[in-house]
Amino acid sequence: MNKHIVMLPGDGIGQEVSKAAKQVLEAVAERYNHTFTFETHEIGGAAIDSQGTPLPEDTVAACKKSDAILLGAVGGPKWDQLPGHMRPEKGLLGIRKKMGLFANLRPIKGFKQLLHASPLKPEVVEGSDLLIVRELTGGLYFGEPSERRNNGQEVVDTLAYTRSEIERIVDQAFQSAMVRRKHLTSVDKANVLESSRMWREVVEEKKHDYPEVTVDHMLVDAAAMKLITNPASFDVIVTENMFGDILSDEASVLTGSLGMLPSASIRSDGVGLYEPVHGSAPDIAGENKANPLAAILSTAMMLRHSFQMEEEADQVETAVQEVLAAKFHTADLSLENGVKVTGSEMAAKVIEQI
Ligand code: NAI
Ligand code: MG
């Protein structure tokens, strides 16, 4: 198959980990006889420096013509003092919105070699394997009005959803549940918010289309507690934008290894943007210390969701597991009797397995 991929390395270690991810995609193409073509564009701080905007027009145009996008990370202290609309993060929010990527998928799975790195007791985190499906282009972060009023004595933000926006994210979550353990937890605040009551209604309607999936509803505060008391009880969680933002960051620390977590932002036609959960890590940028596995696992999500290449995706994930089982690790992880390697050596080990 021929696929065209836009690379947006961004800032800091984004440059290093996206290089590793590209090499892995090249290795997959070679092994499985695909043709992947690549085109690199600027986003975030790098784009601000050279083009005066975090999201240049040519970056958006290239993404719109691509089959999938791989992003490294954006941001860093150099750009922290800029006004809101000029900050690197605006590039990221902008590209997700402009591409209509309404579903953010964050799988969180503890690797057994790394259980001891969790802030939770190993027996609590063991067996955790969950997917958070977060609505990404609606809700409180985009609702209008969002403004100061009354001479600055009053402020308003708006949590707005259309029924069809809720339906498409709930459908995505049911579809994800169908290829996993077939359990869906819908998280809301239906005791307080009208938007949550409509969200619940939609889930109740949609569940008739997916009779094999068991469904429960949980209030967001209860879900926040259960994520740390019994994370292994979850399979797929679906929730609105802000709740998903908070819960997915909470869940991302469960495994104690930020450098291992991939994510995808997708839409219904399969186009998606794939990126590690971590940021640009200015503290280690340029030192070849960054763990490339989150970016590499993001390519597995790309192969699966955008290209329907299940076997290839499994191959990448298996390669990562094998490298960890052989006790290779970057500086951010500790493995008993492990062999510490650099970021680029880690990528090479994964490619060897592929
Ligand atoms: P961060 O994720 O960049 O770093 C947090 C800590 O984890 C640091 O000590 C870092 O060295 C370590 N770390 C992160 N990824 C690692 C990896 N792959 N290998 C080894 N160690 C790793 O978060 P932080 O420090 O809060 O933010 C730094 C910058 O990144 C900020 O400008 C922030 O706005 C931006 N950021 C960007 C994101 C994105 O592009 N999606 C997400 C989060 C933060
Ligand atoms: Mg967040």
C-alpha cells in the first residue's frame, strides 16, 4: 500500500522521538512491502521562530492532503512569555480543530517489566489495560461565549455540544470497545450538568447498536477515585473534552513511565494525528536521552487506525515488548539488571526486532 505521512517534529525531544518513529515506519514499509512517503513541516515553537506563527498555512495544507500525521511535541521555556494566541500549544489545538480530529484515544497499559515504576502498589496497577476516548473538538474548551463581562466583575465559559457531536464520539468509543474487552464506562456529571444528561441519553440509545458491549455510567469524581483504587476494572472510558483532559493525565501517571504512552486523535474517515503523550522535555532535549517508545507506539496506532494494518501494528508493539523483555531501557526507566541505552540505540533495537 502507498501512504503519505506528514511529520511534525516540533520542539525539544519532539525532534528526536519523531526521527525514531520515522525510522520504525520505514522498517515496517520495507518488511511488509509498503511505500510510505514522508513530508516534514514546522509546528509550535520552531514555526514561531522561523515563520512567526505556531501553525503555518503550508503545515495545515500538507496535513489536509496526508493519510496520517506524526507529531513529536511542542513548547519550551523559550516561548513561555508569548501571548496566548502565539504560544506553541496553539499550533497543536489548531491542527486538531482544523483537521476535525474529534476523538482522542489514549491507551494506558502497564508493561510488566515496569510495574515497580508506578506510584501505586504493583498489585493495584497490575492488569491495568484501559483506553480513554476523549471528545476533542467541543465542550467547554470551544464553547461560546467565553469572556469577561460587567467590567471584569463576571466571567463565563460555555459547555456546548450538539447531539451529533455526542453521537459520533460515543460511536467511536463503542467501536473501540468491540475490538477490546467489550466494556464501556461513560463518564459524566449527570447529577449536575444538562450536557451530561444528554450525553447519558445518547449512550443509552447507542448501546442497542452494540448489544455485545456492557455499559455503565459513572460520575467524573467517582471515576477519578476509581482510576487510582482499581484501574484494572476499566476497559474503555468515554467522556467529554475537559473531563477527558483531566482523567487522561491522571491515568497517564499510573504506569509511571510517561515515555511509553502513545496517543491518537482521529476522525471518522480514518485520518489521524499520532503523538506521544509527553511534552518536549526541555530538561533532556538534545542529549539523546529521550525514550522514543511513546512515539514508536504512536506509529503502531497509526498503522492500525489510519492504515488498517493490524499485523504491522502488532509487529511494532511486539518489538517494543521484546526489547523491554531483553531489559534494554532508556534513562527515564529502571529495569532490574537492565542495560541502559540512548534514545537512538533504543530505536535501533526496536528496528532490529522488526
Ligand atoms: P514533559 O512531558 O515534556 O516532561 C516531564 C518530565 O518527563 C521531564 O522530566 C522530562 O524529561 C520527562 N520526559 C518526558 N518525555 C520523556 C521521554 N520521552 N523520555 C524521557 N523522559 C521524558 O512535560 P513538561 O516538562 O511539563 O513540559 C515541557 C514542555 O512541553 C512545556 O513547554 C509544555 O507546554 C510542553 N508540552 C507539550 C505537549 C505536547 O506537545 N503534546 C504535552 C505536554 C507538555
Ligand atoms: Mg492535559
